[in-house]
Amino acid sequence: MTPDALILAFVLALLAALAVIAFYSHRRQQRFKPTQSRDHIFRCTKCDYVYTDDEDVELSRCPQCGTMNEEMEF
């Protein structure tokens, strides 16, 4: 084997090992990362109670007093 081929094989082996470690680390972080909630946040206009509801509703009934409320905009 020529020295150039030996150096190339060594560099390729290091890059492959680095890629495997990066892939493993990324998969491990995804497994333990909490998923982001798609729920909307609502604040009751009558009793100021803050609660969440599904993303597909525009108006939501307050669980405390029953008033219909619109989604909060930040």
C-alpha cells in the first residue's frame, strides 16, 4: 500500500466513526426530548383562568366558569 492510500484510508475511517457517533448522539437526543405541544392557550375573560385546548378549535369553553373564549395571541 502506498502512503497516500494509507492516509486516505485512515482519514475515511475517522470520518466514518465521527458520522456514526453523530448519528447515535442525534437519535439519543430525539428519544429523550419532550415533544412540543400543539395545543392553543386560552385565558378566560371572566375569571382569568389560563388553560389549553386542542389546536383545531377557535373558541373554547372555560373549565372553571363555562365562558367561551378566544385563543390568546402573544
